[in-house]
Amino acid sequence: MEEIEYYIVVNGGVSKCKRSVTEEGVQFYKVSPKGKKYVVYEDDIHHPFIHNFIFKNKEDAQKSIINNTISPTFLKWKEDQTKPSLKIYLAGFHVFHPDSLIIRTRMINLCEKYGYRGLYPSDNETIDNLQKEKQATMIFYSNEGLIRECDIIVANLNPFRGNEPDSGTVFECGLGYGLGKKLYGYIDNGQSMKERLIVDVDKKTGLYKDGMFIEDFNLPLNLMLAIPMTIVVGSLEDCLKKLAEDNSMC
């Protein structure tokens, strides 16, 4: 008998899944293009409660998130493997690039090269059936779900549309810190903030061109990022190398 397809709200997003009965119990599962199986078990939570997260169509599943009728990050996939890889949330403004999907593949492959599983915010069901404001809500909870799922955040902290990192990326790092995740970031320029911005500082007053003082602690970024995070000067791969070295010493 062919298994029926459902839509499940899990990890902050909507995913297509199937239901089956195994020796371990009733499960809802999906299989990735690379053949990895991800499972949610009924027995992991109060049995009838799980059906609040299961829907027959994508639109009703989306409405449950948009209307806040359920907690979209309550359920989490379990990887059906004996030794799951540590998961990295790939934070950064690369999601705005016209070639985002190509970049996604390259970044995820780099993570696999160093023994990690990369999480990139485009793995759930498409949301182009929704209006812009509702799409934004879905993206927020999807990203939150991935951050909750990950073990480590690796963030592109290069300047974006100004002198500071992308504001969304900074928020994600803060959320990760609050959740106890390991935090790594990479930048192209390792100079201190004062060194980078000195050209626009008034020599008489010491004020930046906006009339404000520059944070001066010999750090390349605001201290609220530079202190809790391991900052690597270089590329994503340089950052992954540093992460792998640090983990080998643990």
C-alpha cells in the first residue's frame, strides 16, 4: 500500500512527510535527496498532541505558523543514523545573492568536507504561494528552527550595506548565544574598528563623521560580537578549518 503524504510543522518550517508504523512505533519521516532519513516519532511526545502538527495540505500547515496556533519550533527531526554530524547554521547575507542556491551548494559541500552538516535556510517547502508579509513570518520561524536545531553558528560578519555586519545575522548570533550554541564568525579585514574607520574621524574632536565616538577596544567588531564569538580572518573554509582544529582538541 502506498503511504499517504502529509505536511508537518517541524524545525520552524513546513516539510512534506510520510507516515509509517515500525518496530520503534509510529513515525513521520522524510528522505533527503542524498538518501538520509529524518524522523519524528509519535511516542516522543503526548500521542494525540502530535496531530496538531500534521496537515493534509501545505496551506493549512502554513496558516498554523502564521496565526500562532502552534509552536513552530516544538518538533525537531531526528537523523536516522548512528553517529550524526554536528550541524552548522550558515548565517550571513549570502541569502540575498542572485546565485544563492549555487552558494548554498558550495557552502554545504565545504561543511561536509570538514565533517559537518551545513544548515542553509532553504530546505523547507516553498512559500511563494503566500503574500510578502506572510512569507517573512515563515522565513523567521524557519531560520529560528534551524538555529535551535544546529550545534554551531558560523556567520559571515563582513560589512553589509555599510560598515557593520548584516543586522539579521547579528540577531541570529545573539539568539544562538542565548541558546548556548558555539559561535564562530569570519571576516576579510582583521583591523580594529578604529583602524578601519580612522579615515572618517575628525582629528581635532576624535569623532566619527556621524558625530559619535568609535568603540576602541582593539577589536575588529563590536564587543558584543567579538567577545562571545571566535572570529577568524579569512573565508568560510578558513573558519571551518579553525572549528575543526578546536573540536579535535576537545
